[in-house]
Amino acid sequence: MSRRSLIPEREPARGAGHESARSRALRAARQALRVLAVELGTPADPGAPLFGTVQNRWLRTLPYVVAFAFAVSLLPSTINVLGNDYGMNGGLAGGLAIAQTVPLLLAVTRPLQAWWVIFAADVVAAPALLGTAGVAGRAWPWPPTAIVGYAVLMLALSLRERRRTLVAVWLTTGVAGFLSELLIPAHSISTWVLLFVLSGVMLLIGAALRERGDAQRKLLEQETISEAERARRTLLEERTRIARELHDVVAHHMSVITVQADSAPYRISGIPPEAQEEFGTIAATARESLAEMRRLLGVLRSEESERHGGPEKAPQPGIGQLPKLVEGTVRAGVPVELTLPEEPVALEPAVDLSAYRIVQEALANVVRHAPGAQTRVSVTTTADGSRLTVVVVNSAPPAPSEPLETTGTGHGLIGMRERVRLVDGSLDTGPLPDGGFRVAARLPLTATPSPSSPAPSASPKDSPSV
């Protein structure tokens, strides 16, 4: 077969290729129209009002006020423009005006449905204006009042609907205006480009406001999460420190009990076998209790404390060191009056340390938040001698003084409550009528650690009087 005879045989294949390309284009166009219809028919959060999640009540009612104001003002204006300026029949002008303005009231909760009604009314009004006597020399296809209402509706849409829906609305507006341009009467002023551009601008403004609001809300959520995380870390750090201190105090005494019980048969002669067995039981129980205590306190330790070498072994302070603590506070500019028991009080180390730490944190709060305020520290025992009462009261700061910190997270109070809880005590804190603050704790002279039980709430009758 010659080369020339092959040429005609290639034409059908080329035509088939063109036909396939046209088919793909038609399928793509149908798919695009299908997506457009879905976007225009699927509103986001139907029924939910604009600014419905805002805490401010006045801001929540603002969209209703704005929509009502525009609807009330545009309705008579539209009737006047259609009837007087364009010369439209009064009944038809009133019906179109209602269809173009009243749906603005629906824009607060269902802006996409409101757009459908107003857009249909504007499209119907365009050919209706062609039959009026005053259309020549005036705006067409969209009268000025229709442009104003449509722009307001675009802003409401942009604050609620998805981006693809907004693009679909904008393109539909442009296509309707472009098609109407083909029918524009002579000597009329075309407004389809104006509405197309103005709609895009209003959609961009609303989208920007929406993005800004979303960003602020996310930032507030992150700040709330961060604050909760800081509080959690502070609590864990305080528990870790308390765990170290309890380990130092309790482990020492349990070790002494174990050693004495184990060595008793060798140090004391003539012990009956029954007593030796009891000493062995005491030593085994002490070792088991020590191991269990270390296991429980290990739960309170953070990973960071373990990485830094475990519990501290330094001597811990008690109420005997309060005079030195008060001296340092006085040097910081806070006048403090200290009252201690006249007779020495035998305290368990855990209670002694907790009392010191509570006074330390309370004085630190006075220095930070009420510098220069008159402060009284009182450490006494109850009448029955079963509890230790620790009270720290400060007056309002002097007028010329400024607090070193104007805000606080309450982390110090968290630590106080955790310490009091671990020795089975009670804590009462709160402001005073004169602008001061009071911290009052009742601690048992014999500590009863209960790390898994909630702290008892302090009632007014349990709170020490000041």
C-alpha cells in the first residue's frame, strides 16, 4: 500500500480524538455545574444566628438590629424608586420591593436562603424594568436600592458560608449580570459590573473579618489550654517537692525502726523467743511500709525530678525558722508581726514543714501583690492541743504603693492546698472587707498523710477567727 493511501485513513482517528476532547469538556462542565448547585443548595449551620457564640449579649443582638434597620429603610425606598423613578406599576413595585428587602431579616440565621429569594427577585425585576417608561437613562439591570441590599446580604453570607459557596454565589451574580447586559436598553446605565465588583469586595471584607474572629478565638482557646497546662505543671511540681520532703522525713524514721527492730535481739539479752518474733515482724512491716511509701510517692515525682537525681536530702525548715523568714520579709518592705506559741510545740516533721511553707507562700504573696501592707502571722495551738493553727492576715496595701504583680494564676494557693491535704488539714483563704487577704490553716499535730483522698473543705466554723 502506498504512503498516499494511508493519509485518508488517519482522519477518522483525528476526528475521534476531537470528539473525545469535547466529551471530556462537557463532562467537566456538567460536573462543575453539579458542584455549583450543591454549594448553592447546602447552607452552613442553618438556623444558627450570626455571632451566636459571642459572650457579649449586645454583640449577639447587633446582626438583628442591622438587618431590621436595612429592611425597614430599604422597603419604602425601593417602592419609591421603582414606582416614581422607573414608573413601574404600584402593585408590582410593592411586590418586588418586599421580595428584595424583607428577606434581609432572614440573613441573620439563614443567609444562603435569603440570597436565593433576593437574587430571584432581582433577576425578575430586571426584565420587568424593561417595560417601564423611566428605564432610559437610569441604572439597569440592578437599581441602586437593589445594589445596597445585595451588598449587605453579601456581607452576611461571607460571615457564615464556606469559601466555595461564596465563590459560587459571586460567579452566579456575575453570570446573571453579564447575560442581562445582552438585553440592556439604549441610553441606560449598566450596573452589572458595579454589582459584580462590589459583591466581591463585600465578600472579601466579610471573609477577612471572619478569619480574624476565628484566629482570635483559636488564640483564646490556646491561652486557656496553656493556662490549664501551667496550672497542671505547677501542681505536679508542688507534689514532687512535697514527695521529696515526705520521703526525707518518713524514710528516716522508718529506717530507724527497721534497724532498731532488727538489732534488738543482739543488743538486749534475755529476750524471749516470742518477743524476738515480734521484733522480726516489726522490722519486716517497717521495711514493707517503707517500700510502699516510696512506690506511692514515686507517682508524685515528675520525670524531670528523677533526671536530676531524685529526692533532696537537705534539712527542711519548720516553724522554728519563721523569725528568720519574717526578718527577710521585713527587709523587703513589708511590716510583719509574728506570734509564736510560748511553749515549744512538738510537731511531726511533715506538719512542721507544711506550716513553714504555708507562711512562706503567704508572705511571698503579700510582697508580690500588696507591698508595704501591715501583716500579722500567728501560729498557735487549739485549746485541746490537737491542732496547729496558722494564720497570715494582711491589710490593704498603702495607697501610694503599686503591686509588683497585677495578675496572678493562683498557683501558690494550689500548693498550699496540696500541702494541707497531704497532712489531713484544712485551709481557708479569701479577701477581707478592708481590701486585705487572709490565709488560715489548721494542721493536726500528728500528721496523717492521705495523698489519694480529697482535701476537706473548710467551713466558716472551722476557719480560725482573726
